[in-house]
Amino acid sequence: MAQATAQLKNYRQSPRKVRLVADLVRGKRVDLALAQLAMLPKRASEPMVKLVRSALANAGDVSANDLVIEKIEVNGGIIFRRIMPRARGRGSAIKKKSSHVTIALGPKKEKKAPRTNSGQAAK
């Protein structure tokens, strides 16, 4: 199965704050990630749940137990620049940042059995 992807563009929260949520679910199974995001008290968790569900729908007839979040990227989006009046007629810049989030789901990797040292001669 190929990767199933979904994108969220121009989400109005700074990438630094969204990355905190993305780092929690990176590499986890989709069903566990959705459960964790549902209980997370961060503003970015609700759009992240919608994004994971969208990628899951793009995967087709695959169960959430069989997929993991292979890649989740949070990049900076457009920046709205505003001016805040300050003392003596000056103005200071306010940057209202946004984020682009990209997610890719893939099949679960099978873990290899650990190697043993039974073949080596005792010293």
C-alpha cells in the first residue's frame, strides 16, 4: 500500500505551538494517536484530529490499527503583518503567523526478532 496523505494549509496558529502537538503523535498507530489527541488540552489538537481522519479516509479500506503516522510536518504559512501603536507616534510590528501541516500514513512495520549471541564461542 502506498502512503495516504492529507494537508492542512493556513491554519491560524504559530508553527511552534502546532509542532508540540505533532511531535506527540509522530510514529504512533493511528487509533492510538486519535485517542491521545482527543484528550489533549491544546488548541491544535482538534484540527489535527480532523487531519488524521482525513488521511485515514484517503487510505481507503484500511483499518486504523494497521496504519502508523509515518511523517508529519509542520511548516510556516503566510504571515499577516499588523502595526501596534506605541509611544511617541511610533508603531511596532505584530506578526500573526500561520501553519501548513502535512501528514502521511503508512503500513505498520513488522518488528524483527532480536539477535542472540548463541552462535559465538565462549571466551
